[in-house]
Amino acid sequence: MKILAIESSCDETAAAVVEDGRKVLSNIVASQIDEHRLYGGVVPEIASRRHAENICGVVSEALSAADLDFSDIDALAVTYAPGLIGALLVGVSYAKGLSLSANLPLIPVHHIAGHIAANYITHRDLKPPFLCLVISGGHSHIVEVTDYTKFHVIGRTRDDAAGESFDKVARTLGFPYPGGKYIDEAAKSGSRTAFRFTHPKISGGEYDFSFSGLKTAVINLVHNAEQRGEPISKEDVAASFQKTVADILAEKLSAAAKDLGYRKIVVAGGVSANSGIRSKMKVAADALGAELYLPELTYCGDNAAMIGAQGYYDFLAGKRAGPELNAVATLSLDDI
Ligand code: KG4
Ligand code: ZN
């Protein structure tokens, strides 16, 4: 079964064709990041306008890259939640129009479920149940994936998402937006033990995260050094910060996997591209005797192939949408 998938929840206009949830026939991503970078973050109004301009071209390109036309497509999948409302609306409206005109079933897909499903593309043998750490620009969750369409969020961030803390620390160090990958790069030549940051203490919610205290500690360290006119190594700050985030994530995920008896651990979302986090997760999984699944770098960030992968399993579970489908800015995985 071939699904044409559309993703427009943030600043990438993306379309892909995916066969049977696992095989990517095409994957087109038009990034707007160069424009948003000028403002130090994603500007929602600009994102919506660019999606509207790009979506037709991106969809045509996804079909032609797969050497297919609409008559070869069996269903459409679209991200309807969560994300920037105006950005989501472009994809949702386009997909609804296409579904009506081409007479194709429409599958509404949750963006975070899509990030998790990116792993089905990379690992053809991966099947639920498993425990998943979702780390993206807007979300940090520990999720029990009990079936392809059944999710139970057992841990979440109390404040900043992991990616958000990377981006804010990167900005303080003078890196462009979004700064996660620059921290990753700088960390490679820095010392992970140059600075010691404490892990947050969180009452209740034993698998919850908090990154804002760590972010503030790093920002204060850099600003204090600047005010005293003392040089500070960006590489050392990046490496020490990245190590602390990786340790916190690994600690929580390991505790959850141990308590709940999971032997399959999956990582998903834009921040799963981070090399320090990837290697720390391997160490953590080995210590637990668990199998670790990481998405290929191509499928870590926002893309439509992951929406096509999840869309396939949502289709099998009977999920369909009609003209009443609306975009939803905030929607927990627990509630779909
Ligand atoms: O999943 P994603 O593409 O978008 C959301 O759904 O939020 O995640 C984007 C986030 C940004 O915060 C970006 O800085 C971060 O992923 N990111 C990284 C790396 N590559 C992207 N963070 C750390 N290290 C990386 N290599
Ligand atoms: Zn995302």
C-alpha cells in the first residue's frame, strides 16, 4: 500500500511516498530555516506563508521522485497535531482538498507518533511493545508504545524541551538557530568534565524531566565569564552541557525501562541526531541488557516519511478523517 504523506507542523514543508509503512519511495523536505534564522527562531506567520507557497511543489516532487502519479497512491496521511496552528492548517487543508478531488482516504497523524515511527523505516524488524524516548524541539517524553497506535506517556518535561535547551544554550554561545547541531559539533573538541552541572531534583513524576535550571546555569556561567572579561571555551561548555543532558536522559530512561521491564529501547525526534546522546544511550541500553533502536540521521528531524510510516499503521487501525478534520496545536499522545 502506497501512502502519500504531508507534514507542515513547524518550519519544514515535507511530502513523501511510503510503501507499507516501512519502505520510503521518496522523501522531500523544503526547509525554511534560513529565513527563520534571521529572527533567532521560527516566526509562525512566515512559516504558514512559506508552507502555502511550497506545498504544491513539494507534493509534485515527492510523486515524481517516486516515479508515480496520483492514480498510484492508495491513501493520504497528514500531520494534524501538535504544532503551529497556522502551519498545520496548510497541510491539513491541502490534504483534505486532495482527498476529496482524488477520492483517496485521508489518515490524520500525530506528529510525535510520526517521530516514533521514523524508527520503523530504519529498523524493518522493530515492533511494539517498546519504551521510547522522544526528544525534539518542542517535546521531551518517555512513552510506552504498547502497540503501533497505542501510547502511554509516563514522563514529560516540566519546562523546556531538550531541543529548546540546546537551542538556548547555543544562542548564548553565539551559534546560529537552531543550535543543537552546532553544540554537537563544538562538543567533539571540548572536555565533558570541564564544568559540572547538577541534575535537577523533581518531586513526584519520577520519569519527568526539567531542563530550564541546567540551561540557566550554563547561560549564567557564560555571562559571568564575559562580565569578568575571562575567556571561556565554547567547546568545553558545549561538551559539559551535552554530557549533562545525555546523562539526565539516560538516567530517567534506564529507570523507567528497569521498573517496567522493557528490553527494547527506542529514541526519536530531532535531538536523537545528537552524537553524544546516541552513544550514551548505547551505554545505557548495554547496561540494561536491552536492544537499542536509533533513527537514521535523515529521519531524526521533521520529515513526511515518518508520517507515512505511522499513517500506514493508523490506516490498519481504521483511523480516517473527512472534511471535518481540523488542525490541533496541542494534543497529548495519550489522547489520540
Ligand atoms: O524534531 P525536530 O526536528 O522538530 C520538532 O518537532 O521540534 O527537532 C528540532 C530540534 C531543534 O531543537 C534542534 O536544535 C535539535 O532538534 N537538533 C539537535 C541536533 N540536531 C537537531 N540537538 C542536538 N544535537 C543535534 N545534532
Ligand atoms: Zn518534530
